[in-house]
Amino acid sequence: MQRLLLLLLPAAAAAAIPTTSPGLMRLKGGSSMPTWSDNPAVIKLREIAKNPYDLSAKDAISPARINMMQASACGLKLLYATERVDEATVDALSNLAKERDVFGKMKAMMDGEVINKIESYESENRKVLHTAMRDVFDKRNEAPAAKEASDLEMTELSKLKDWCNKLDKEKTFTDLILIGIGGSDLGPRALYLALQGYKKDNRRVHFVSNVDPDDAAMVLKSIPDLSKTLVLVCSKSGGTLETLTNEQLVRDYFVKKGLDPKKHFACVTGKGSPMDNPAEYLISFYMFDYIGGRYSATSMVGGPMLAFGLGYQNYEMILKGAHDMDRNAIGEKDVRKNLPLLLALLGVWNRNFLGHQTLAVLPYSQALVRFTAHLQQLDMESNGKHIDREGRFVDYATGPIIWGEPGTNGQHSFYQLIHQGTDVVPCEFVGFTNSQFGMDLDVKGTTSQQKLNSNLLAQSLAMAQGHITSNPNKCFDGNRPNCVILGKKLDPYTLGALLALYEHKVAFQGFLWDINSFDQEGVQLGKVLANQFLDIYQKVNKGEAVPATDNLSALVQQMP
């Protein structure tokens, strides 16, 4: 079928179509193929990948290798001796970064150039300035667009600080419900849950995101005193259907309990949106169109909730950690010392040259229980793309499938497949020397935290070096690539640095693949179809007959 189509199409369009593309029949024009395969570094890396470093060989993971293959920044250390790389591999990866001009592209992003676009095709055409939201400390970026964005955010931070001081003084509210979806929920929720050891006394935060009415119902029924509860509604456009639906449901609940929503509701939205209305909300915090949802946790999307639940000073330390990692990403040109770029390149090595399709992110910290869920959106929504920045279908792999759960629970679940399964799953472990609450006990000579970290290090080493015996049931092939990210303690600064580490890893990989990591067209098709289904449901609710004359109506009629 592909060959027939190529014969029927004009020569220029036919030449643009990679025969491996699942979107073959939907291509709208195009030009020449991407140049990924022509890069000298790619050619070199493909040669190296024919015989990659053997982690299972005798003495392959030595003390000297462990000491050499590590990098540190912002209180985090990356150990990568358990990846299938040697010095020649890292050198070739470094050359790939130079050939793809990743620092030039990162600078363009941080300076506020319009990079959220696809050339010659309809696209969002936006700046990408989530880094400006935490560029509020010393040595600020003086590029005009970046400085303007950080100036605006400093105004919002001043407003937020005053609001927090007022709440602390009045002591009117003990609970807050955040209503949002996607990036307005996943990132902020992950950060809040990660810092329970730092939460303010007598403050609780609850989350409503799913349009499933049971989600809101369960949250509302768990609130101890609704009269002491704030509701923070987050929607950039002021028109997100799921969010507005949940807001109305919660407003209705307040009214039925005899409470005036105007005295309890605040919002985060775009300036001048339908929600930017003092008659309906106590206060409006502003978010900007150059902040993508999955990159918004350190903007006002996350700020008011995190400052309410953790205190303004702790929120500011999250921003400081993220800002310092921003400086490492753009300022450190040595790949071996640039944590986000090094992590990105290791991921590209595993994805494009060793051919691994998934990545497990495995935090050995129960506090990071929702962090991998946030990374799923951050990574897969950003780099799950099949065209490059010129609108051409790519002929190489892009973003991997991200998944994972905290250890050590995962060891009693899916680690069996990671150790002995037929597919190799690269892993990124995350751990900390000290616990957050400091409540621990020596049992049989070691503390719980030491037992946790012993499991983390054991899993990393076991996956890499394996274990061969005469019993095939107890054989472990090894050569399962992984790396370890370590910190002293999961505090606000370290969490901010960890968040920015992954944000920049994803951005760097997008630059390496020459794709647009900042739009999400794959989300839109489902929304369009959902609205068509809603039109049918409206007719059903009015008692109108809906004959199954199309596939949408037929599917609706299948609902019990």
C-alpha cells in the first residue's frame, strides 16, 4: 500500500514520506527527510552500539568507574556507572549535543524567542518561559522578553506573599481545594505530596481534577469544616470544560451548605479571562500564555496552593532550587558536569541506539508517590511527537514510555520483569541519604532509611551486572542500563532542583530530536470528539430521539 501511494503522489510529496510512518495516509505535503541519520555523531554512536559496554563482564563496574562516572549540581548527584556507556560513548554523545546546537536552542528558549512552533504549518507560535517564573533571584536574564516575564512574575509573587501573610494573620482558613486538570493538577499535586514534612500546621490541601463526579464528592465529604475552606480554581483560558464543571459542582455544594461561594473562591487564570472577575473570586493570580501546563508548577499555577500548604518561604526555596538547576542547564558547557544534558543524552543513547522503548522512574521515597505521574505528562506530552520542527515525519524514535512507582513496593510488583523479562527497561532511581520527618529506628543494626537505600543500590547493581548460575530459573543476564540520582534530603530546595532537572532533560531531548516539546496536538483530537459526544448527550437529556445513524450515536446507545 505504501509503494502504491508513493507512485500516485507527486514526486516532492512522495519523497517526503518515510515508509515507516504510521501517519502515512494523512501527510499534508512536506519536504526532504530529517537529517538525523546524516549526523557524524549519530553514525559514530551507531557503530559503538554494535558492541556497547558490557556491564555484566567481570570487574566491569569498578570503584574507579563509579568515581569517574558521576556528576553533581544543586545538591543532587548523578551516578551513571551502571549505564552501558564508556568514555568514547560519552564523547560521541557530547558531539551529538554540539551538532544539534542544544545550548543555542536552550538559550533561545530561556531568552524568550518564539520556539513553540512548527515551520510552515499552523501551530501555537509561542514563547516558552517557565524558567522566567523562577528567575527572580540574583543574576537575572536580561534578554528583554525574559526580563519582562520575570518582572510580571515578581509582581505576582509579591501579591502572593501579601495574601499568605493576610491568611496567616486572620487564620480564617484551614483547608484549600485546588480545582484543575492536567498540568494544573499533576505537577502541583506531586510537589505538595512530596513535601509533607514541611507543611504548615493546621493546613490541608485537597485536589479535584477528574471530571468524574465521584472525585469531587469524595473530597467534599472529607473536609472537616467547609466554612474554613478556600477553593482555588485554575484555568488559563477560564473556559476549561472539566475544570468549570467541577467548579460549578463545588459551588453548588457550598450553596447547599448555606455558604456564599464569593467568600471562599479564588482563581488562577489569564489576565482578562472570564474568570478574572472580582465579583466571583476573592483574588485572581495570573498565569501567562508562554507557560505550558506541564511546565507550570513553579508559576502561579502551583504557587498559591503550595504557599498556602507549605508556607511562602518554602515555596520560594522550591523556586530557588529550580532556578539554580536552570543555571546549570544553560551555564555548564561540559556535558559531564551538566546534569540535565547528561541525563538527556543517556536517555537518547538508550532510546535511539540501544533500542529501548520505555523508561522506569523509580523514586526510593514514598514522598515522591505522584512524581512519576507528573513526569509521564512532562515527558510523554512533550516528546511523544512524530514530526520534526519543519513538519516532516521523523525516521527515528522520539520520546519513550514513562512509568514507575516508589520503591521498595515496586520490588514486590513489576521488578521481576525488569530483571528477567524479555524486554530491557532502562531505569532512573531517585534516593536520599536522610528521611524527611527524621522518625527512624535502628532495627538489627541498621535504620529504616539505610535499609531503603541498600535496596536502591542493590537493585541498580543487580540490574547492571546480573548473576549467572547453572540454574536457568535463577539466571540474571544483566546489562540492564540504569542510573541513580541521589540527594541528602528531600527538602524544598532539592525538590525544586529535581523538578527542573527533569524539565530540562525533556527539553534537551526535544532539541536533540529536533521536535517541538511544547505543544500537545495529540490531546486535541479526543477533545473534539468528546464535544461531539456531548452534543448527543444534550439531545438525550432533552428527551430527543437519537437514532444510531453514525458511530458516535451508536456508541452512546451502548451505555447501560
